[in-house]
Amino acid sequence: MNLVFLRRIITTSIGRKLIMALTGLLLVGFVSFHLMSNLVLLGGQETYNAYVSHLTGMPGLLFIETGLFSLFLIHILMGIYVRWEDFRNSPTGYKKRNWQGGRTIGSATMLYTAATILIFIVYHIFTFRFSDHSMGFYEMVTKAFKDPVYVTIYVLGALAMVLHLSHGVQSIFQTLGINHLKFTPFIKFGGWIIALAMVAFALLPIIFLFGFENSCFIAWLVGLIH
């Protein structure tokens, strides 16, 4: 019975969009957590190393990583299929429809920002998997943040995420049926707030690239958070 129900979901357009929305929602949660973890860098070497050591020592870490990989994979595959269906069912073609119907730059570039984010994630994982793990976590990350090439790719990936989420968060709620006229403005506003919060992903490596991590402003900001 469960397999039949799952098959019905996967083989229908609405079901695929629902899966895409749910995996997207979970990924937004992960990205938000990842951002907060990155901000711990501003607390300094000792704080960050202790924090990451705690995370890597958690039981079931392999299970969590496998789950995250599965979420990304399912979200990507559903996204590709949904876009292909849109293109196939449109008499004018997807490209011509991108800017019609009051679409925003976020909605019109979803496919391109998704591809940019995917390339960045692969590069990001590759960079740290093959880093010198004899050094501490803080040293490993800040070394990457001192590399102009890595920072450029990181910033482009972060900005692509901002655009992707500016429409993606709103789309998630629409797919889940939360699309009342009273709530839509708040959902759009919330989507942009979440998206713009991701600008911090881009700012963090820039701070370390130019050596601002020990500035008075950062010290004040860290003290304010504590």
C-alpha cells in the first residue's frame, strides 16, 4: 500500500512538485543551520574548533550526511523533471515564458541559479575533502577564505542562493497550499528576508579575505551576539 502511494506521488506532476517543496523546505533549514555554524568563525579559533569538534563527534553523523545527500539528490532530480515538463507542455517554450505573468528575476532564473549552486556545492565539498586535515578546522576554513579564487566562487554561489531562495521559499508555501491573499504578501516578504540573510554567506569569506575578522566592528558584533 505504501509503495503504491509513493508511486502515485512520484508519477504525478502535483506529487513531484510536493516532493520538491518538502525537500526544499528541509534544505532551507539545513542552509540556515549551516549559515549559523559559519558565523561561529567570527568567535575565533578556539570557539570554532570546539564547535566543529562537537558536531563531528555527534552520533549518527554518517546517517545525517547520507540524509542530506539524499535530500539534495531528490530535490535536484524533481527540479529537473518539473522544468522539463514545463518546457514540454508549453507551446511557446520555457525560455519565452520566463518573464511573462509578472515573474521576478528569482523565478525566471531558478534553473540557472540551481545549476550555479550545484557547481559551487561540488567545488566546496571537493575543496575541504582534499584539504590538509592535519590542521585545525578553523585554520582549514580560513585558509580557503584567504584564497581569492575560492572566495570568488563562494560569493557567486552565495548570491545564486539568494536569488534562488527569493522565489523558492514563496514557491514552497504555494505548493503546500498556503497561498491565501492575506498571507501571500507576508510569505513574499519572509522569502526575501530569508534570501537576504544568505548574503552573510557571501560577506563572511570577504571579511577573512581582506583581514577584517579582527576589526573593532567584528569584535563589537561578536560581543553583541554573546
